Amino acid sequence: MAAAAASAAALDQGNSTKNTLKLENTEKRDTLIAIEKKYQEQWKKNKIFEVDAPSASEVPYGSISAAELREKHPKFFGTMAYPYMNGTLHAGHSFTASKVEFMTGVARMEGKRALFPLGFHCTGMPIKACADKLRDEVQKFGQNFENYKEESEQEQAIVAAPTQEVKAEQAEKFSGKKSKAAAKTVKMKYQFQIMLAIGIPLEEIHKFADAAYWLQHFPPLAIRDLDSIGAGIDWRRQFVTTDANPYYDAFVRWQMNRLHELGKIQYGSRYTIYSPKDGQPCMDHDRTEGEGIGPQEYTAMKLKVKEWAPQIAELVKGKIEEDASVYFVPATLRPETMYGQTCCFLGPKITYGLYKVKDKEYFVATKRAAWNMAFQGTFFDSENFPKSQDQLPLVVEAPGSAFVGTLVNAPLSFHTEGVRILPMEGVSATKGTGVVTSVPSDSPDDYATLLDLAKKPEYYGIKKEWAELEIHPLIDTPTYGNLTAPTLVKQLKINSPKDVTQLAQAKELAYGEAFYKGTMLVGEFKGQPVSAVKDKIRKALYDSGDAFPFADPMGKVVSRSGDDCVVAYLGQWFLNYGENDAKWQQDTLDHVVNTLNTYSNETKNGFEKNLSWLNRWACARTYGLGSKLPWDTQFLVESLSDSTVYMAYYTIAHLLHGDRYGKTLGSLNIKAEQMIDEVWDYVFCRRELNDELISKSGISKEALQQLRREFEYWYPLDVRVSGKDLIPNHLTFFLYIHVALFPPEYWPKGVRANGHLLLNGEKMSKSTGNFLTLKDAVEKFGADATRIAFADAGDGIEDANFEETVANSNILRLHTLKDWMEETLKDETLRTGPADSFWDKLFDNELNSLVRETKKHYQDTNFKLALKSGLYDFVSARDYYREATTTAGVGLHRDMVLRYIELQALMIAIIAPHWAEYVWLEILKKTETIHKAQFPTVPDVSPELSAALAYTRATSSNITSAEAAFVKKLSKGKQVTFDPRKPKKLSIYAAKKYPQWQEKYIDLVREAFDGLAINDKELNAKVGKLGEMKKAMPFVQTLKRRLVVAKEAPETVFDRKLPFDELAVLQDMVGAITRVTGCKELEIVAVDEGGKTGEVVGTGEKKEGLFAENAVPGQPTFHFANIE
């Protein structure tokens, strides 16, 4: 027990967050959290997020079409990938959830009925595999692992990841960029240690040896965590997958039955990644390593031994029949080149085995290859797959060097007397069979190796002539002639097999050129394109018995049970995705291209690319949790096939059952067994209602109509939000199955893929202490500050970044803003009456502008920008108004303060709803929740006032900056023309009009501008003729930048009319500027062209000898001077 306790201490969850931000004073945070908890309880009590389709009393059933129903009562339905129930939610889950949450909030503020439901995924291997491990560990170590002893070295085990959380490198299939976020591993040997690491108490762990307990334990924790962040989820619609919920089980069985009837599910033999230990296919979500890796199919040639090399001859003597046929079995992807075989390579240091295939027939290959062959019918049939490699029919093992010199017959080769086994250092033991047949005419690697062997035969222990058999032209190419490999080796200056970079380039060029542009020069298909005959040559080799099909994984694949996977040739049920059902593939592609909103080109391109290569997908397995395949109950529906259209199930789940397990009846009192396939067909608009269906199901007409109303109202799904790594599988399957099962009217409208979530700019990792669960985040920062950090993290498909400093700083911002609102409204000195001062008008107009901008950002799902304009810029606008009215001596107007507070609450309600609710109800004393409020309607923005505001800010900033420059010079002991510390006067010089000389250059630029670009050659020639290049070109360049770079409206650039009265605005600013600068005197001078003379505004006093030549309309200059 002590050892287990020590293990628990070492795996303290606090270690996973040790490198995250530490908070010291939490008083303000705690105040906000108290507010959040209060309103979460109120929302739950008042069922704020429970929303239904229009009832029969609102719109009678059948009175209008579904489309008319949705038009009359606008709706929004958004979902995320339901989380897998083998752990608690981390910040990455919540980031994805936040996108649906924000979009649902936007829809709610647009006046729509907005639905965000969530269920819990439990299908597949992960839970079952972990439970079985714990069962074994309890038997080995005791119920509380009291017999466990610490081990000096721990093997690596993988924390089972959520089924729909895929490793980041999978995104490379369409994005082309390597993500910084990666899957997490924890170095531990036993499952009970992993459970400790995710926070399960030691004495509770044994309960998880029952897979069903996982389904009981984790869903409530997910609900707790999502509720704690204020997620607006309709929990009535929750469910768990698998046959643990009989209603969902019936739904999955309906889905599979209909796909089977449509021919979308078929049975056949195919190569599949397979786990020998688990005894079943190992699909993407059953893996801890190798997501997305599939089988690589080869043509395995049979090179029969004619004469053994002496060393191996001694080893096999007496162990095989004298008349036995022994074959080296090189695996090739280019059967069309077999005419040019000149030798066969083995890795001299690689161990090879001689394996018995049948009586008097043997293969030479690596053990890895033989292990794969064992599941492809070579040694065993599919009913008797081996359990371990010890069952392989191994006769002899020897290093590749022992076989060198063996003479073999190479089918199709010009060298009918045979070719030799030769050494090659670059042979891979983990690819193919470890045996490589050599075709130096078309393989740069082979040609380079043979040149090296021929140069140093003694070193390699061979005869020189073995490496110098004649090279025959096989394929003619337009670029490299009929000896592609020698040509490329020469062109790329490849000197040895160690020039791996150049050889990789040469290989790519050679293979691409030959396949797409090559023409056969030999054999029965002479004169035909390579691309047209490759498969024919392969078939001919199979038919003649000179070759056989072979496959292995394209890379390393490890199952969740820790098993190295192989490729098996299995009879199995599969979904017929891809080119084998061309119409289905094309219909899905057309939907992506023409109607689906993907929110980014990267996502659309990802779907298009994936649809082009995705092929048949095994949809059943024998181990794990799930629903049984209805017509073949020995199989379970796999986790990526029972999760394609469950969004439709959300629409009616609350009517069918009263709890997530389907143990209690829903409001319609329908039993699970009544949900026969015909009922699902009616609910999902695949058939119409009749008396026979009512009688057969035993469900009333009214109940059936209510079920259908919910579906046809909420569908189609408006948006599906998931990580970008699900595009290659789940999201593509989601589109395929919707297209197969539902009428086009109900196909998904949008898919929004987001990147992985980084934490403080680094990937989240427990091992480095940079990790955050949703529970951690909310306890640390509170709900609203966490939500703000999610909004700030980013909206694109690239990796997003959750910055803890953003969350922390917004605790202070929200608390300070709340306090200011409360204190300010208590201030009895606030101005009242008409809010028509200059500063009131500017502030009012800026609020209008920010409301419109924020609403657009929300509707465009640019939440980071919405946060900026709706909170940060809103606060900045308030700050400027407060400072300006204070310095102008007029003070804040009560009506403007109230308007600001109300609009601020509305603009941030989507992102920070608890804080907004407090402001709405407690400060503004509104009578109902802000969740029922809509986007405010505001007046049109006044361009004149917007321009005047920008002018006041720029002018104020320039004046204070200029004064600060004098102070800085004085502090350094430099000579200055005036001392800011002494009484001073400020003169502001505002130009009456633009310099006349600029007009002619405006005309020239106008002539050279075609609406998009400027003809520089023509413009420069004309400017040059006027002889004022030095003076004119800076002005001309400014015009060009405004037109071409800044994309300003041409009429604005050319007309050069200020949209406001500059002198009037400056007069309104006098009080504020005087107070800020502390000037004793301030004058505004309207200067004439040239800046030498002018007139004081207000007094009419004439001024001469001025230095204001740089003043232009909208850009005044100023002068400080000391006065007595």
C-alpha cells in the first residue's frame, strides 16, 4: 500500500499545472465567481437554455412546410463533437465548445430560437481496454493496489485520449502546416497510475475495472465543468452512446439498417490495419500511435533460389526438402519494371527468416513481413490467426550477409540465367518484406548502389560481375529518355548511396515521370502508357504464380492495448466511401463545393482533398463498447460510424427519455422498443405517416407528429464545430452519411474547424507542467475571464493560444468596470438635461459605431475582433469621454453613462454572460435575463462625428507628445526654446485650405488611376515635366499609398474635403486642451496658404511672421511659448 501511495504522490495532479500562472490576491476573482455561481443557479432554475420547436398550438402540424416554419420562427442549431468519456474535459474541449457557445449566443441575440445540446461518446475500445487493464491489475496487485512495488524503470503507457481528439500531425493532410499542439503521453506502466494522474482517488480506481462505471462517473463531471463556465447547453437532450441507452441503440441500428439497404454498407475482403492482441481491426480512434496510417499494398515477387550461397547452404542443409522451392519475396510498387531486374538486395545486418508456406515451399523475408503475411492467408487462414510470433513457421534465421551470392530466378527479367542476392545498406527492416529487387534502369537508388558495389567488390564480399549485368531500357520518358535512373543520377550529381537527399529527389522525379508520361518499351504491352498497363502487368504476375499481393502498415501503428498492429486481409463490413460509389462521392463533394459553409478555404480544401482519396472504411469490430450490427450481431458498430448523424438524435432525445441512459421515459411516454425503423424514417422525413405505422409502433399520431416537428424545425444543422484534425475522418463521414440518409433540405449547412489550443504559447503537456483542465481554468480565473481568454485565443484554423495573462487581466478589468458603473450611477453631480454637448455627441456616435462593428464581428464569427470592439474599444471610448468631459470642465452626462452601461452589457453578454447579467439586472434594474435581449438597434454612424473624434484624439495626442518632448530635453540638460514648467501659451495653427500647388498633382494622379492601380511610368513622366520632383513626389507618393495600399475611396482622396468644421472642433477642444497642458493662454489661428500669415479665431486679430507652413487641413501645427 505504501508503494501505491508513493505512486499517487508522484502523480499529484498539481504537477501538471506547476508551470502555469500563479495568482496571489484573489479577492476580485472570488467576487466575480460568486456572481457567476448565483446566475448559473438562476439560469438552471429558470431553464433559460431549454428551447423547443414551435408547438402545435403555435403552428398546427401540417399547416405550413418545414421551410416556412423555420422562416416564420428563425432558429439556430449548433453542435460540437461530443466528448469521449474516459476523463474530464481539458481546456481544448472547452475552446471548441466556446465556438458553439458564442455562435448560439449570437443567434439568441438575433431573436432566433437557439439550441446547443451535448451528449457523451462511449463507443469503441478505449474505455473497454482501460477497464480490462484495471481488472488485470486489481487481480495482480489487490483492490487498492496494495501489493504494487515501485519499479526502477517504467515502461511507457499512453493516457487514453478522447475518441474525437486526434493527433495534430493528421491535420497535415490538408493544411500543409505542422501544428504545434500534439497528443499527450504520460510515462507510466500501469492503468491505475494513469487513473491517479487524472485525479481518481486510489481507493476508487478498482470500480473502473467495470467498463459501465466509466459511463456513470465521467458524464456528470463534464456537465459540472461546462455548467461552471456558463455554457448555454440544453441538458434535457443529453445521452450516452452504446447499448447502455436503448433509445440511442435503436437509433444506431436504424442508421446501419438503412445504409445497408442502400448498399452503402457492404461485405468483402480487404486489407485492414489489425491488432493481433485485440483480435480485430484497429481503426483511427483505437490507436495511441499512427492515426491516419493505412495499409500499403505491394506486388510481392517470387524469386526462386537456383543456387545457395555457401554460408546459407550450410544453415538450411537438412532443414528443408532437397526439392523444395524457396523464394525471396521482394515487395514492389512498380511491377511494370520487373523486366529490368539485375539483382536482389538484402540488408547485410538485417535478420531474415526462412518460413514454411506449405509443403516444399518457403519464403525468405523479415520477421515483421512474415508476421503481416500471417494475417493475409500466407501461413494461416482467417479462422486461425496466430496469437504470437512464436507461432510463425520459422525454419532458419540468418543475417542478410549470409545470403549474399545466392543465385535466384527473377520473373520477367531479361537475365534468364538468374540474378544474384547482393548487399544494400539502405534496405529498411520496417518497410515491405526487407527484400528489394533491383531495377537500375528506372530506380536511382538501385543504380547508385550497383555503381558503388562495382567499385568496391572486395569490400562488399562479392564478385564484380554480379553487379555489372546489362541494364536494359524498359520505359521511354519525354524528359529523361529510356534510362531514367542513370540520367537523373548524372544530372543531380549523385556520387554514392549516401547522397540521400538527392536520391529522394531523383526517386520522386523518376517515379512521377514514368507513371504519368512513360511508355513501355518491352513486354506484351509494348507501346502502351505505363499508367494504363501497371495493373494489367500486376494481374498477369498473379495469374502466372510469379507474384502475390502483400501489404503492411505505411508506418508504425500501436493500438490502445499497446499492440504493434499489422495488416490483415479480412472479410468485414465496410462503408463504401470513395470512388466505389461514385454518385455518393460526387453528391457529397458537390455539397461541400456549392452549399456548405466551411468558414475558411483551408477547411473546404481539406474536405475536397479528403473526399478525393478516402476509401472504404471498416464500420464494425468485435471488441469494445457499442451497438450491435443488426444483421450480424457478432459485430459492434465502431466509434466513427455510430457518431455521424447523432445531431439528428439531439432534436428528439428529450422527448424519448428522461435521463442520459434512457432508463426513464421521456415526456411522450414512448418505450425504446417502439422506436422501430419505420418510426425513425417518419421522424427524419424519409416517409409519411399512415395508420399502419401508428398501429405497428403503438405510438400516437400526436406523439409522432411532435417528434417530426422537432426534427424538421431544428434541422438542417446550422453549424458543426470540431477540431481540424477531424476533417480526414469524422467530419467527412458526417457529411457522407447525411447525404445518404436525409433529403437535401436537411443536409448540414456549416462546418467550422478550429486549430488546437496552445497554453501560453506552448503545447499543453502534463509532463512539462503546462496543462489546464476546464475545472482548473474556472477555479483559477472564474467563468467570464476564462471565456474572454477563449475568445481572445483566435478564430482561424491555425493553432489558437490561451493566454493566462489575458484571463487574469480581465478579472481586474471586469471588477473595476463593475465598480465604476455602480459608483458613477450614485454620483448626483452627473449632468442631466439634453445630452448635446460636443463630447456627448462624439461619444454617442462612437458607441453607435462600435455596436455596429461588434455585431458584424459576432455574425462573422470573428470573436477575437468582437471582444476587441465590444469590450476593449468600448472601455477605451468610455475612458476618452470621461477624460475629455472632465478636462473640458463639463463632466459626464447621466443619460450617456446609462446608455454606455446598457450597450456595454449587451456587447459582452455573449462572451461574458455572468458579468453582463449582473450589470443588466443589478445595476440597470432590468426585469428579465439578458439572455432574452437582442442586439440593439442604433442610429446610423455619422462620418462627420467619427472624423471629428479621430481628429480630437490625434490633435490632443500630438500636443501632449510635443510638450513631453520639451520636458525630456530639459531633463537631459539640453537647450530648449521654451520651458514647460513656466507660464506658457499655446498657439494652434489650422490651415484654411490645402496648398494650391498640390491641385495639379491631384489631377495627374486622378488621370493615372484606373480604379485599382496607378500607371507609375505615365505618372512619373508627367510629374517630371513640371520640374518640382523634390517637392511634388512625397505628396504624390502619399496619394498613391492612400489609393492603392489603404484602399481609401477615390472621392475622399481627390476631393480633400474635411467632413467636419476644423475650426469649430478646435474651439470645442479649447477647455480640454487648456486643462491638460496647463496653458495660461491658448489661441487658434486660421493660417493662410504658405503658413506665414493668419487670423486669430474669435478676435479676428491678424498674425504675421508665422512658421506654420506644414499645417494642412486636418493636420494643424502648434507652437509653445513662455509668457510673463
